[in-house]
Amino acid sequence: MGALRAGLRLLLAAAAVAAGAGAVAAAAEDAAARAYATSQAAIGNRLGEHRLTGMDGAPLALSALTDRPLVLSVVYTSCGTVCPVVSDHLRDVVRDARRALGEDSFNVLTFGFDARRDTPEKLRGFAVSHRITGEPRWWLASADPATTAVLLREIGFSYDDIAGGFRHVTQTTVIAPGGEVIRQVYGEDFPAPMLVEPLKQLVLGRGTPAPQPAELWKRIAFLCTTYDPVTGAYRFDYAIFFGIFFGGSSLLMMALVIWRLWRERRRAMAAPAASAASAPGRVG
């Protein structure tokens, strides 16, 4: 009887643990769903005129970075798990994107959201550790708590305080020129096209009144880049170029054939009329 009671107690304890684990999993899933909904709801938001502090300690106006497409990555510098992985992967994808779109085609901002600890000194250390120093058009900055809260709300970034750090959504935000949020990219090792394709669309959409030859060639190069999943990089797709060339040549040849047929038909119709006009009249 005692053994039976002990077995029942163990069974009830196991059931309680399982129920608790299920509740924790359900709560985590619910939190992830809320974070995703908040992130997606931010698409279409326009960023405010925020004053940040760069890693050199100088003021940095966020609007100065939205003169062209902006990639915004949110981290905290004391993170030892996800943030370093995200930053390293983002660095590689950005390098790949710059090879495809041009070094000056977009800006990147790594924003430290731990307003108390992400000092300019910590940001400089983070840049060195993750080999961001020297990358073209890449800024690291933080802000005061009030500015940080508003900016994170505008981009739909969610986080919770936990012991020793933060639990936060892994999110990279793509912002159009002028400051409008247009795309959210999730995960620490997202596929490169998830970030490069919206950038490509934004770069191609930056109209100019009269493109110069060099700018026109850059636009053609943008159109003819394709992602190679084998190498994990963008490359110039000559097949697209050849397809355009041979397609244009075929259309030109068809136009030439049609023109020649039309000209021969016109000559054939004109010949009887010319013969009748030149024939001598009959005398009655």
C-alpha cells in the first residue's frame, strides 16, 4: 500500500512538472507571438528626429543616416550570446550587399539599447571585437533612456529584463530613405537575400532626373546580380545579360524580316500598276 501511495505521489509530481513545463512553453510561445506582432505593426512607421551619441562620443542625428536606405541592428554590448552572432553575420551580409550594390548605396547603424551601459567606450570595444571598425558607412551609437524607448517603439523592438541582461527579439530593420520602416528581418543567421533584396529594391527606386553613364551602368549591374546559395554570395549573372542580348537580337531580326517582306509586297503591288501606265494606247 505504501509503495502504491509513493508511486501515486511520483506520478502526480511528474504530472505537475509536465504541466508546469507546458505552461512555461505556452507562455514563451505567446510572448514570441506578441513580439512578432509588435515588430510587424511597426512597418510603415516613420522614425523621429532622434539625437544619438556615436561611439566617438559626438552627437549623431539619426536623420543624417536616412538620406539613403538604412539597416538598423539593435544589440546590447554586454550580450555574450545572440548579439555577437547577429553582428558577425550582419557584417558578412553587409559586405556581400555592398559588393552587389556599391559601397555608398546604404548606411548601417548598430544601436546599443542598454542606455545605462552602452557607453561610447563599450561601443568602440564592440566594433573592434566584431571587426566593424573601418567598414564603410557603418555607425555605432546609443542614446539616453527616453530617446531609446521612443526609437525602439518606432521600430517595434521588444525586450524583457532578465538576470544579467535582456531577452529580446532578434531583429534587423530595413528603413527607406526618409525614415520609413519597410522590412523586418529575423534570426541570427538569416539568408542574405532576406536583407539584400529589399535594399536592392530601395536602391533601384532612388530615381534621378538624368542618370550619368556610370550611374546607369551601376543600375544595370544591380539588376543583373543574383544570389548563389552554394557560395552564399551575390554575383553578376551573365546569363541575364546574355538573355537580354540574344532576346534583343531576335526581336531585331524579326523586325528586319517583317520589313523586308513588307517592302517586297509593296514592290510586287506597284509593278502591275507601273506596267499598265507604261503600255501604249490602242488606236480604234
